[in-house]
Amino acid sequence: MYNSVVVHYGEIGIKGKNRSFFEKKLMDNLRWSLKKFNVSVRRSYGRLVLELKDETKIDEIKQKLTNIFGIAHFSFAVKTTLELEDIKKEILKLISDKTRTFRIKSTRSNKDFKFSSQELNNMLGEFVIKEKNLKVDLENPDQTFFVEITEKNSFVYTEKIKSVGGLPVGVSGKVISLISGGIDSPVASYFAMKRGCSVIYVHFFNSTINTKQSLEKLIKIVDSLSKYQFKTKLYLIPFEEIQKEIIKSVPSKYRMIVYRRFMFKIAEKILENEEAKALVTGDNLASVASQTIENLGVVYNVVKKPIITPLIGFDKIEIIQIAKRINTFELSILPYGDCCSYLIAEHPATKSNLTEIEFFERDIDIKKLINEAVQISEVRKFMN
Ligand code: ATP
Ligand code: MG
């Protein structure tokens, strides 16, 4: 029945001079994601049109398209000519047996078309009433027939399928996401991708508290997030040597802050190697001791690059809802060892200041530890 997929992007359409760059990126991403389905992708006046050669793959294609950032909604459609008779014929074929009420919704990007959208609605509506004896219901019809008039063709379809919105992954450049295995950082990474970042992951672990299972869990989380971009890279960084050094010089109350300062320093080093542009974290203001505004200030002070914290405005309950929706929650709640809590005080300092933290760090060979950490890191790759 269907020979096309009409893909509508939301925000790209209003990006002015960048529009073409955004569209091309979305097309690349679509082609990559659908490479095994033998569909061709082309631009067509403010939308993308996929030519569907094998209708049996509709469910799989639908699954893919609902996870591509930059797509607002899409529809499996019949492409036909600009002739009224052809459009009518296609509408007839799409009417389901159960339908009693309907409406027609026409739009046209081709302003030279001989009828206005309203005229088209009226003519096609009258036709359906006469042929099938159905009733018009503009509010809550059994079926809506969408008719899109473009320069060369028209498209007829009955369903708009919502996708994830946002911007095509890659248009904003690369970022480094610090991912912990908790609930928040996977959601933060998702939002970075949603705004067009391609994400490289960095994870720190301490093998004296992190089991093999906790590493497997983290890998599952990254794997599940990898469906939104072409290729995904994960740096696994052993952290126990650094933690041992920190423990020697820093009182337990302040260790968590210093651990985190090292994590950020190392992540920044990887950012430079990868030519990425910013760091992303799951930090959420004031939710735990490590995330008071004072402590975040002391941690963020250690790097020069921008830090993106997509979750700053969310309540925990909202973050959990999103984690459930994007299917990372079930993985995140599996038990794991949090290396940030390795040998720290029961009540970590909630208000640290830079001078005292730098004082505790004065005897640590920071540069050497950071370089070593990057050197011994292991890289895992994931393909979409
Ligand atoms: P999350 O649910 O993401 O773990 P959280 O609310 O539990 O967040 P923390 O555990 O203090 O808070 O971590 C804050 C942020 O620091 C994380 O969102 C993540 O970006 C980063 N982070 C913490 N631990 C690690 C780790 N082991 N490896 C990489 N990044 C980490
Ligand atoms: Mg955590």
C-alpha cells in the first residue's frame, strides 16, 4: 500500500543559513540508520522523503525512525501525482472498513497548486461522502486523511508518528559525557544527543569495589544509548591508583570532591585528544552532598572547557520518568559500586572552598596521575 515515508523535522526548518547543513546531517543519519533496508533518502521542499521498496520492513523502519533526533514526526505514505483523480483513488484505498467518520487535512508547500488547502479539503471531503457515505467529524474522526501537496508530487497518509524531536546528532559537535552507571548520567547523555551532540563516554571504576557485573551493567547502558548515533566510544578508566594517592593526602570529608576534580581533569584530557567541545555530567543541583553549588564550583573550577549539565532543572522524579521512557532506568537501578563513595566520610563536606582543596592537593603529582590514567584506559566501541 505504501511506497514512501514522509519525514518532517521540527526545529531544523527554522535554522536559516544552517538549514541545509542540518538537513544533510539528518539525511546522513537516516541513511546510516536504515542502511540495511534499501531505502533511498532525498530532500523535498522542507521535508525528507524516503522511497520504500520493501513494505514488509515497515515495523523495523518505524522502530528506527522513532529514535532519530531531528525528526519531529513521520508518516508511511502513498506518493502519487498532483492530479485530483489520483489523490482521490489513493484516499479510497486507505479507508478502513471500520471507519464511519473522517476528516481531510491538506497542506501545500507548492503555492502554485491550482487549489487552496481549504478547497482541497472540501472537494476531497465531498468525494468521500459521496463514494463511501461517511460523515465528516473535524474534532474526533475515526480516520484523518492527510494530503501533502509538494512541487512535483502529492502524498496521502493517515497517521503521523511522533519521533524524538531535537536536532540531528553531530550538528553540535562532539562532547565527552561522564557516565557513572547511576540514573542521572545516562539521561544527561540522552539530552546532549538530543541537542545535536555526538557523545563519547568516560567511566571511572575502582576494581576493588566495582565488580565485573557493574562493568557489564555500564556497558549495557552505553549500548542502549548507542542507538541514537552512528558509532559510540567508551573510555574505561581504572581509578584505584588515583584514589589511593588522594586518600594519602586528603581528609575523608573532602575526598569525594577531589575524586571528582580528578575525573573532570582526566575527562578534559580525553576531550582534547578527541577534539571534543564540552563535558557533560548528570549533576543535578543540591540533590546530594557532592552537588551543592559550592562543591560543584570547586569541581568545575578544575577544567577550562564548558560543562553542560542538562538535568539542572529537573526534579529526581522527573529524571526517573525520563529514564524509564528511554529504557535506561531498569539498567541503572541494578546494583553497582560507586567509586565516588570509596573511603569517604559518612558526612562529606557540603561546602568546600577552593583554597582548602588546593591545599590538600599540593603534594599530589596531578599531571603524572592524569597522564597515566589516560594511558591505561581501555576503549570499547559500539556500532549502531
Ligand atoms: P548519577 O545518577 O549520574 O550517578 P548522582 O546523582 O548519583 O548521578 P554522583 O554519583 O555524585 O550523582 O555523580 C554526579 C555526576 O558525576 C554523574 O552524573 C556523572 O556525570 C559523574 N560521575 C560520577 N561518578 C562517575 C564515574 N564513576 N565515572 C564517570 N562519571 C561519574
Ligand atoms: Mg551516582
